[in-house]
Amino acid sequence: MASVPADRQSHHAAHPPAHQAAHHPALQHHFDNLEQQKESATFGMWLFLVTEVLFFGGLFLAYLVYRTQYSAAFVAGSHHLDVKLGVINTGVLIGSSLTMAMGVWAAQVNRRKATVVFLLLTILLGGVFLGIKGVEYSHKFHDNLVPGPHFTTDQSVFPGVNLRHVEIFYSLYFIMTGLHATHMVVGIGILAVLAVFAWRGKYSSAYYNPVECTGLYWHFVDIVWIFLFPLLYLLGAHAR
Amino acid sequence: MSEHVSSPKFYFLIFAALMVLTAATVWVATLDLGAANDIVAMAVAVTKATLVVLFFMHVRYSTRLTALTVLASLFWLGLLLLVTLSDYWTRGIVGIPGK
């Protein structure tokens, strides 16, 4: 933890310059030690995640407001989503969280190659998720379920509900899953950089903050999906 | 450094629990329970999220500052939802003169 300047002076005085030279190369000069540096990094990452919670929170709020307003249209819209693909993607994403956690573990126990492998597996599973998402999106384009001037006017697809209200469901579907997918694209980019650094041996049990913090981000994105999946896909499941 | 390192076996256990909960929530969704469908689905989602936060995100072994930050995010999210929905979800319950 942070020490007062007097402590720091005595600390430095008690150790010869040789100790200074032995400092871990990843230790930034404004931190006392690697532990304090890791705590700061984790705290900073969590503060960012708080803003992310509220970022997505606004969309979940919009969903709740419209869902209670246009309940029947939302059930009809949800009914039209592919639950099977949603379930597969949930499994894929939870699997990627496992490989991410294992990547952090591998760095913690100094297994360089395992760290790289788990990071690459996480990228792969993230890619599979985005691929399946792309298949779903293309189905929606094909079925004219993308909000806008081409949104379906075929009442037989959604009998008994206002199509404008179904369009609101699909607006929220595309914005929420789209923002989620954007986060995954960013995450995959960061993971690719991490994999290169991990391969070069930058991370070890003494220093793996970037792996840990990227893990926090990746797991957060997983949690967003954990809530999106039931709210979007399972809402109309019992009406099948 | 007093770093907690979870074993791979433990991570696989959490993964298995998350998959079982996913299967459970999909199965429950096929039953028509009325309003209880949503309650069960959200309860399962909150349970899954808690497992991820505590163990994959290591909050169970982190400093109090981190735990407090996580709780702060829930507090602000709660405010956002509570204050807004207490308006939208109560419209029509109370008669507003002149409206």
C-alpha cells in the first residue's frame, strides 16, 4: 500500500542502489512496488467497468421501459429469434471466459506457451461468437426485421401486435447486441496484442496486469451477454 | 506478494456450473409460468453473473477497494433503474389532475 514520503526515504536509504537495479522492468517509477502497481491497475480497470455497467445499464433501462409498455409485441419479436443459435453462442462465450481465466492462470504460474495458447483460444471462441452473430444478423436482414424503411409490413409474421412496436424490439435487439459485439471486436484486438507480448515473454507471475485487466474486460462482456440472452431470446420461448 | 491463484480444476467447475445454469434457464423458459418466467430467468442470470464476478474476475480474493467498486456500480445501476422505472411503471396508477 501507499507509504508516506518519510517511509519511502528510509526505505531507499536502507537499500543500496543495487536493489534499485534489481527492480522488475515492468515496475513503473511512480509505484512503490509491483503489488501496489497491480492494485492500482485493477482498481482503474474496475472504475472503467463501472462506467461500462452504466453504459449498458441505460440500454437495459430502455428495454425495460418499452418491454412493459409493449409486452405482447416484445414476446412476438423475441419469439422470432433463433433460441438454438442464442444457446450455442452463450456456451461459446462462457467457454471463452473459461479460456480467458485459464490464460490469466497460465501467466500467474509462469507458463508462457500456455498463456499464448489460452489467449488464442479466447480469440478463436470470440470469433466463433461473432460469426454466429453475423449469421443471425443476415437472417434478420433477409426477413426484413432490421428497423428502418424496409422493416416488414407483413402482419402475418407477427399476428395481433403492432408492427411498429415489434420494430422497437428489433431496434433494441440490434443496438444491444451490436454494442456487445463491438466490445468483443475491441476485446479480440487487445487479446491479439497480448498474445504477441505473451509470446515474447513479457508476462510472468510477478507481472501480468495487462492479462488480468483484459480478463476483467472480457468477463464483463460475458456478463452483459448473460443478461442479454434471457431478455432477448428466452422472453418468447414458452410461446413456441 | 499474497496472490491468490485458483486451480484450473476450480475454473472448470465454475464453467460447468455456468453451463448447467444456462441449460436450466433455457428449459424453464419453455414452461409457461406467467410472470415467474422473468423472475426465474433474472435469478439465474444474476447467479451466473455473481459466479463470474467472484471467481473468474477474482473479486472473492481481491481487496476491499475492488469489492466496494463493484458494489458502487450496482448502487448506481440500481439508482438509474429504480428512479426511472418508479416513474414509468407507476404511470396510470396515480390519477394526475389535468392530465
